[in-house]
Amino acid sequence: MLTAAAVAVAIALSALLCWFFVKDQLYRQVRANLSGAPYDFRTIANGQLAGDTLPSCGNTPQQALTKSQAANAVFAATHPNRGGPEHGGPNRWDNQLVTTAGLVCLPLGAAKAIQTDPGDKSILNEPDNTAHYRDGVFVSGKAAVVRVTKVYIVPSQEPAIMLTAQDVTAVQDSLQHLALVLAGVAAVGVVGAGFIGRIVARSALKPVDQLTDAVEHIARTEEVGTTIPVNGSDEIARLSTSFNSMSTALLNSRERQTRLIADAGHELRTPLTSLRTNVDLLIRSDDTGRPLPPATRSKLLGNMKAQMQELTLLIGDLLQLSRPDSPKPGQNLAVVALHEIAGRAVERARLRGPGLAFDVSVHPWYVHGDAAALERAVINLLDNAVKYSPPGGTVDVALTGGRLTVRDHGPGIPQDELPYVFDRFWRSPSSRQLPGSGLGLSIVAQTVRDTGGEVTLGPAADGGPGALATLQLPGQPTPPQ
């Protein structure tokens, strides 16, 4: 409807302007014709009127017309120049003279008289050869365009008013016919615009209807992942593409959430089952009055403590992973000395691997990130190296130009397992008997991504035993000013 209304206004304005343009051109042509009209009263002498050409005059145009028509029969038959337009001959113009006394005079052969206007007298105060144009009307009632000029009557040199008129009835009929044609064309254009606009709107808004149906379907069924077809590259297509991307992202997020819950439940089941078994055993021993031997009881309590620590570690890892992938601007972000973090992490790793040697070479490097998250990520890498290092082995730690490397000399990682090392809860089949939740490297990867860096884990670069973890973070060797 808005399109049809806009087209209707445009068509109406165009038709109106066209009508006024045609009207202006037609009346310009009429005035141009009148400007070249000969004076029926004029002699050869510079537009001065000969008195013998004036027939009987009247006080009104009607009286002058009656007297002129009565005198024409005798005067036109006896005048020596009666064949010319000044004396009753053929003439395409309607002229009349108005004297200063108010008499209206018509030329020989005149068939029409022009209604006078009091404003015509103003031409007498104008310079010679001045002409005015006005809308007028004949005595018969027909419309005309009137040219008003100033002339002189000889031999008295009395000034007079010359009215030269052209019938514009045909022009008015043409304009009326043109108005009807333009109105018809405008009406057809408006109806056509409304019909075509409806078709175009329905076609253009079809993707919006599909998008609405998809959104309503998701809201009703909560089945994320629904997509709609995308055609073209306009704004609607971009909106559809964005919706499809959003729906797919929601589906992936739900799948990750479901998988995380399932994996977390699976990982929690083992320590909880072990804890419940140990607690049941302790309760049963107390209820039956047969206490466990002190060594067995101490072992059970030690296992329970280890299982509680494992649960605590697992819950902490889950809380770490529950953070948004992209922190809010300014949230816990600051300039961090990565070399200091690496030094503290190495000291903690020494406590966890007292029999291991640490070859440390770190150089200053400052990054912009979350200090606590980065320290946890570095500690996880070192814990992983400590866990897989053989007794008495060496862990190499180096930091140069924002590139932190941690290498152990353990069994390494099989080639077919490398694509999964950063997946949540993934653990190598050969290391399932070792403590851990399978979330440490996932936390490392997420922290590095949040800081704008990259992390990789693979075989040692020199082809020797062990694995090499590489962490690359953007920054600079000196603290920013």
C-alpha cells in the first residue's frame, strides 16, 4: 500500500505538471500568434489608424457589433479596397478599437465583439509598442486571449486602445480532453502500481515470512538449528544468512553443553562411586561393631581425601570452562609479565615433581590478558609435562619473543591422538590410569584464544622422546608506557 501510495502521488504530480506544461505551451503559442497579428485598422503609416476605416461605433461592444454589421453591407460594397482585411476582407483575427471617450469600434466584416475591461485603459500610459495580454471573453460568451496595444487615430492623432483576440475554445477543449486522458492514465497507473506492488512485496517478503515461521517454530518447539533457504545477496538474504548462522551456533552450543554435561557426569561418577563405596564400608564397620584395622582405615581415609581432591580439581576445571569464550572488555584484563608467571609456575611444578630437573630459560615478555587465567594455563602445561616425564627426567622451559615452550622427555603423544589433545574430557587410552580430568589442555586452549594467541602440542622438534607444547602470545619485551 505504501508503494502504491508513493506511485500514485508520483503519477498525480507528473500528470499535473504535464497538464500545466501543455497549457503553458498552448497559451504561449496563442500569445505568439497574437503578437504577429495585423491591425485591421492599420494603414501603411507606422501603425496609425485612418479615420475612414472606422465604421459606426457604439457605447458597448454589443451596440458596436450591431451598427458595424448594418453598415458593412453598403460600405463593403462601395469601398475601393473592400477586398483587403482592413476593409471587410478575409481575416483570422478579431479586432476592435476603444477610444478614450469609451466608444467601441469594429472593423468592416467583423463577426465578433470583445468584452472590454476597465484595466485596458492603463495601456494609454505606457510607451508606444507596448502590449499586454489578458484572458477575455467575446460577447457571444466564448473564451479568448486578448492582446491590448496602444495606437493613434489620424489625422487627429488621438490615442486609442486596440484589442486583438483569438478564440481559445479549442485550446480549452484540448486541455479538458488531456486532463481526462491523464486522469485515466493516472488511475490505471495507480491500480497497476498497487497490484504489481503487492506481487513484488509478497515476493520480496517471502523470506521474511519464512524467517518468521522458523523463529516461531523454534520458540514453540525449542528445536534450534532450523535454517531457511537463502536466495540473492540483498538485505533479506543477509538477514536470512545471519539467522542461519545464529541458529547453527545455538545448535552447536547446545550440543557442546549437552556433551559437557554428559562428560562431566561420566567423570564425576567414578570418584563419587568410589567415595560412596568407602563411606559405606566405614559405616558398615561401625554399625556391625567390627572396626576396620587402623592401617585399612587410614588407607580408606587417604583414598577418600584423594578422591575429594580429584572432585575439587574437576569442579574447578568445570568452573573455568564455564566462562564465556570471549571476556567482556576490561574484565580482569591488564598488562601481565609472562616471564614472571612462567617463573612462578616452574616453582610450583618443582614441588609436584621433586625428582625432576627443570631447565629454565625465560626472557621478559609482556602481554595483555587475565593474569590468573594465564598462570593456570602455564601450570597446566607444566603439570602435563611433570605427569608424563620419567623419574629423574628433565623438563625444558623456554620463553623467547612471546614463544613459550614446555618439553618433557616422556613417551610422547601418538600421531593419531594429536587432533584430540585439546578436546574436553579427552584422555589418551594409555594414560587413563593417571590422575586428571582431561580438562587441563582444554583450559589452556581457551585461555590462549581469549588472549589472542595460539597453542600447539606435538612431538619434540629434534625427533627425540617426549612432547613439545608451544604457546605463542602477542606482546612486547618491555612494559608499555
